[in-house]
Amino acid sequence: MNEELFAYIKKQKISPTKIDKEIKSWSFEKCSEFINKCDEMILYKSIPSPTLFSFVASGSFGGGISDCYMPECRVKKIDSLARFSTFYSDRVLIQNPFDKYHEIKSFKNDPTYLKQLLLGDLKVLFKIEPLIIADLVGISKSQMCFCPECLKKVIKRKKEISSKIKKGEKVLLKKYLDKTNLRCKKISGEMVTYLSGPEELIEHSEQIFILGKEHPLQKYYNKSKATNFQIKDRNIKKKFLLRYLSPIFEDMLLQDTYSYVHGYNSITNKETDLFVRRNIETVSKNLKISKLMKGLTHAVPNLENISIKNLIDLRIQGEESFKVYRDTVTKVMQKIKIDTDEEEVKSLVQSEIIPEINNLDMLLKNIRKNATQSFIKKMVLGSSYIFLGLFSGFVPTNIGGILAGLGGHKFIEGVTDDLIKKYKIPSEIERSKYYFLWKARRL
């Protein structure tokens, strides 16, 4: 369950609160040694039999660097995946964050970039540590072994997907090439390249690249006397955009392999992924669930603020109520079309799920209100009897008679029942199909 990995990380004086300062002080050699050790220590569990709720996440959704590589953006995405995992899946596989360092020497000339990537990797791992320990999130292998017969099948399948990827590239270029802009700017003698376009395609609507001297765009840099100029050559622009989009298709290959070999379902957080897969006919119905979960966490108050650890504990303690809730959410998901936008999903959640949650709140409020009124009424009646007894001189010598007049033990039981109703969650709520979600919101 990778406890040893986290123990090793913490032994290096790395913690969620001290991570920035510690990593920035490291040399390239120390970073390299640490990365290699972490990569060696990752425990790859045997893949259990898949269920309807077993998923392999896209690189972006798993906190990778396919879009913005800044730690805060990566943590935001992995937090979304963590809540999806807690609220819906049996198991989610993410890509190994240390795979990108296999050619570690290539980072030697830019140790600052290396540390920034490593910082993001560790923050992502700390965010999902409770899920990894609980075995709700696992790390996928970048390499797989097959027998000769299975390898033939996998190779054949890969060829089929590769041909669809070519189609996917054309689909994306047709929709987005004319909607994107590529410009260069000279800053301190370096050529900085800006790729801008729609938010669903390019995170933050713009990404910035510092390119090496061998990059084809350097010819524009060398020829131009301007310090800020736009690239209008469609072929150059097309090649640059396809290179930027390559992680989408790399994800498709990996996810399809896990789907084909192990029966896992694909899950993504990007509209562009869904658009491509819909157009090349590789859409899994379970891709829609990421939309529903996003709508759920946005529409139900407080879900985004609850600690992952508390949610996991709630799920473990209320396993049966979790399954009932998940089955109900799966039925709601069937009403979502693959091209439904986020606002429509949020509206569906607000019309299908939020009223049920509000009804449970109202039910609890009414039950507790009635219990409080009953308790007060009985206590006032009981106090009146005892006051009369005291005034008449019958208490304490005739206390038994007074209690008998109140109904004896039935009076005490009634008061106790009222107190229980006031503080215990009523069975009517516990039987609700949304009990798990209702309780999670109250954490």
C-alpha cells in the first residue's frame, strides 16, 4: 500500500508544510537520488478484478503536467480526482509521477525546473496519501509484460487505436487550429513562445514555452528584428499545436491498454478529451461520471471543503449506505448525454439530488423540533406535579406516588425517547438513498 514510500519521503524532512523550503535547498544530485529511490519504492499491486467502478485517470486528471505544470494547478486537479475517488470509485489508477525523470540527466542544465516539477509531484502525492493507503487510488505501470499470444492481441489493438488517433488529430486541428494563436517574444536574448486559445483546449487560455536553439521556430527568431511577432505559417502552427496536444493521445493509448487488458474504465477532466473520443468513437459511458461528480461537488455545499481523510473514514464506516448512494448516482448519470455541458449537469444535480438532500434536512429539523416540544411539555408537567408534592409535604416521602401519577417508568422512558430523537439521526434518514451524501455534507 506504499506506506514505505511515504515513510521514506517524510524521513527526508519533507512534509506538506515544509516541502517548498526543503526541495529548493537540494542540489541536482540529491534530487536525482531521491527521485530514483522513490521510483524504486513504488509498490505496483496486482490488478484486482475490475468492477463497473474501476477507472484509469488521464494524465491531467491524475495531477500530471500535460497542461500547466505549476504545483497549485496540479493539486487542484488531483483534489478533484480524490473527491471523485472517494464519492464514487472502487479504485482509480493514476500515472507514475516519476516516469518523466527516466532521462534525469536532461534536467541537469535546468535544476530550477526539475525542482518545480518534483515539488508538484510531492504535493500531489501528499494530497492523495490517504487514498493510496486505503487502496482507493493506485499507481499504474508504465511498462507491462505479456505472453506472446497476448502481445499479438495488444499490438493489433494498438494499431487500431493509433489509426483512430490520426483521425483524432485531424478532428482537433479542424476545430481549433484557426482558434489558436502562436506568437514569439524576445526576452533577455531568449525566445519565449506563447500559445493561446480556448480555455477548454489550453489551460488558462495561454501557455508559455521557452524553446531550445534547435527548435524549428528559431528560424523566425533569427530572421525577425521585432521583439514581439506572431507566427502565421499554418504548417509551423499545426506542428506546434499537435505537439502540445500529444498528451491527450498518449493518455488514450495508456487508458485503452488498461481498458483492453484489465477492464478498467477511462476517466478524464477535460472537455477536449471527450470531444476527441466522441468523434473517433472511443467514448466509454463512464467518462460521463466525471461531469456528474464535478457538478455534484460544486452544487452540494461544503463537499469541496471536507478533508479527504474524513470522507474516507465516513465511507469505510458506512459502506452499505455508500453503495446505495452510488447506485442512485449511477442511475442519475444515465440522464447525462456525453455532450452535456457543465451548467446543464449542475442543473441536473440541483433538480435531482439537492431537493432530496433538502428534504432530509427538513425531516431532521421537524423530528427534532417535535422531540424538543414533547420533552419540554413532559418536563413542565412533571415539574408541576413535583412542585405540588413539595408544597403539600408529600416529597420525598410520597415521591413514588407522584411518579406513579406521571406514569412511572413510562414517563421516564418518554422523556428519554424525546432526548434520543433530538440527538440521534432518525431511521427515516438513515434509510434514504442519499444518506451517505447527506452525512458527508455535515462533516
